Amino acid sequence: MNGLSTILIVVGLFLLGGIYSFARQQMPKGVIVLLSLGAAMCLAAGVLRLDVWS
């Protein structure tokens, strides 16, 4: 796993934690949706950049 993949996966997991926290605090749905999209994109990009998958 190279550095960029690691960073993308860590950022994606961090955003997932934010989604959980915002959902518990009942934040606006728009914020939760944007965080969900960002987390999904970071995790997908991180996994696709792994040397194992390419």
C-alpha cells in the first residue's frame, strides 16, 4: 500500500466517523449526505489505488 492510498483510506474512515457523529447529533441531512459522498469517494479511490487491485 503506498502513501496516497493510505491517506485516502484514513480520510474516508475519518469522514465515516463524522457521519456517525453528525447523525447522532441530528445535523441537517444535506451535511450528512455530503459527508457520505466524500467518504465513499475517498474509500473507493484509496482501494482502487492499492497495488493489490491494480
